[in-house]
Amino acid sequence: MSTTSVSNGRQVSIWQNRIFTKMYSAYAVSSFGEWFDVFAIEILVAYRWHADPFMIALIPVMIALPGILFGSFAGVIADRWKKVNLMLLADAAETLLTILLLFVPGMYWMLPLLAFRAAMGVFRVPAHQALTRQVVREDQLLKATSYNGLVNQFSKIAGPLLGAVALTVISPQLCILVNAITRFFSCILLYTMRHIDENAKAENRENSDDSENGAETKMSFAQLWKQGWALLLQRRILFSSFIVNMIIMLIILMIDFQFPTLYREIAPHNESLLGWMVAATGVGAFITILLLNRLGKVRYGLGIGGGAALIGAAFGSMGLLRAESHEMWSIVLGLVIGIGNGLSIVTYNYVLQKETPEGMTGRIFGIQNMSASTMMVGAPLIGGLLIRGMGVSKVFFLLGTVVFIIGVICLSFQHVLWPTRFQSTQPQEMQEVSG
């Protein structure tokens, strides 16, 4: 029996899928290490090296550049090559590059290493998404997507908190070493998966009797890349989701890196309040993703539009906070942001998984990663200029209001943007759809 095939009888838990369980475990340990690592690098650069603010601003730029340069092409490679092996190589390279970070003497060495390490992630992400699409039953895709979201949000909470505790007794370099160790464990788990059926199918694709697979194998790299863009532009649900997500992301990224600036004004004597607010966003997203997983179905318009409306309302409300505002408002608004994030992120990733043909998932996620990386370079700079000219509170209020309006528009016209009423984790014949 193929590793991707299951009985058509009773419902089988997704955790009985050994391939997904190993993939999930590898993703969980590496995700925790990544957030642990991010916090340690911020402390090392800002507090130990006392780096110039401009040099600090270059860190997200260097991390985003590989996604711009290689994002969509990495998706083509993920669809064409053996996905487990691609993920294994990426994790191995990230392990070595993380170890090298332990020995860098300053920013001029750290920045290129961070860029090279980010480039490995550009290839790993679409391969992970494409393999998930292949090894998980279609009626369990939402569960798989939500579980991936859960571990990411939990890592977002636990990684920085444990990193802060660890930094009281050990150095930032040793915290970075934790990420290298988790990557190594991820490599071991992926190595045990190297002989799964997906690899065999990739090796035998050229000899396949299936005319569609044969035709795709003969396509050039450029043709496969164009085919991914063509699919995205031609399918209304994919295109609507992509455009709405990109617009919302562009606006949010203008102010997402400016929370320290905002809280320097509204909580000048409480440095820990920002940390509590960020932790609250992780808690809100974590709870929301759990509920989505339990619910078993999600309406595309409600998830993406409703999530945007909640995020926009919370961002705009933060622009109204003042130094005399009660601290609890920051916690509450952080929870609302987290709930909106949980709704929109899980729904959007599920749309890309569900509405994309199996053999093209890597390309679609590659395009998504490239587009997001492109915005990450320009949007924060635009936001910084707006804040310099208008003030941080006013910019938060105005941009939050714009995101809220976009969310309301999406909710109002969801049957036009997303013709499918909702997708369920029940078998295909039990799904309710509208024309």
C-alpha cells in the first residue's frame, strides 16, 4: 500500500499517518529553535554589540532578500525534485550556518550568514507544504494546516520566553547553539523518511505512463515557473486570496516593526508591556487555531476577511492608546490581533493547499513566499517615513482602519471572491458548496 493511501472506511486520525507525524515533529523542533534563535540574535546585536540602528534594520532586509531572488523558483524545484531530500539538505545547511554564527565577530559577518541561512529556508518551506499536500488525505488538510499553525504560534510564545530565561544564565551564543541542535534533530527525523513513496515517484516520473506527468517532466524550468503563475491568475479563489492577503500584508508590515516605537510613547516606564502584548498575540492565535481544528471546517471569506477585520480593529485601537491608558488594554488588543492572525493565516494556507493541484503546491507557495519577502523589504521603510511625518499613533490608527475596511469588504463580498461556501474536513461527498 502507498504511504499516501488510506482506507475509505472509518475515519483515521491524522496522527496514524506516520509520514505526517515525522514531518510534524521535525517542523516542531526546528520552529522552536528558530524562535529561540531570533530572540538571542536580537539581544546579541542590540545589547552586546550595541549595533547602529541602521545595521539592525538590515537584518530583516537580508533575511527577506533570498525570498525575493529565489522564492518562486524554489517552488518549481520543490514540485520537481524529491521533497524530503530537499528539506533534508536545507536543514543540514541551516545547521552548519547556525554553527558558523557562533563565531562571527560582528555585523558585517553576521548579515551575509543570515542571508545564506534564510536562502535555505526559501527552499525548505515550499517543499514542506508540497509534501504535506501529497501525504495527507484531502479531508484532513485543514487539520494538518492548523496543527502546523499551532506549533508555530506555540514556538512564538515559548521560544522568546525560554530564551529570556536562558539568557540570565548563559550567553546569546549558547542560545543560538540551541537552534543548531534542534535543526540537527530535524535532519535525523527527515533522514528516516528518505525512502518514502514520494521519493520513488519522483525518481520514476520520467518513466511514468501518465501523459500529464510526462508532459510536465518535459517542461523547462521557465515553463514550470510560468505554469505556477498561470494557475494563480486563472483560479478565482486562489487569485482573490492571494491579492487580499498581499494587500493586507503590505499594510501590516508598514507598522509591524514599529511596535517598540509605539510602546515607547504609551508605556515609557514599562518595558515589559510590549513583551506581554506580543505573548498575548501568540495565545490568541493558539486558541483560535485549536478551535478551528476542533470545528473541522472554515469559510474562506470568514477566515480571511474576518481575520483582517479583527487585526485592523486592534491595530487602529492601539493608535488610540495613551500613556494613561490601562495596561490591560494592550493585553486585550494583543489577544484580538492573535485571534485575527489565527483565522487569516490558517485559512489562507489552507486555501493554497486545498485549491492547488497536488503537483503544483510547491510553486504556489514559492510565489507566495517571494511576494511576501518583496514586501518585507519595502513596506517597513514606507511605514518608517509615514511615522516620521505623521506620528506613530496616527499611523497605527489610519492603517488599522484601512485593514478593518478591507476585512469588512471581504466579508460583504465573500460569495463573489470565494464562490465556495466553505471547506470541511469531512469526506468530499459530504461537503456543502455553493455555486
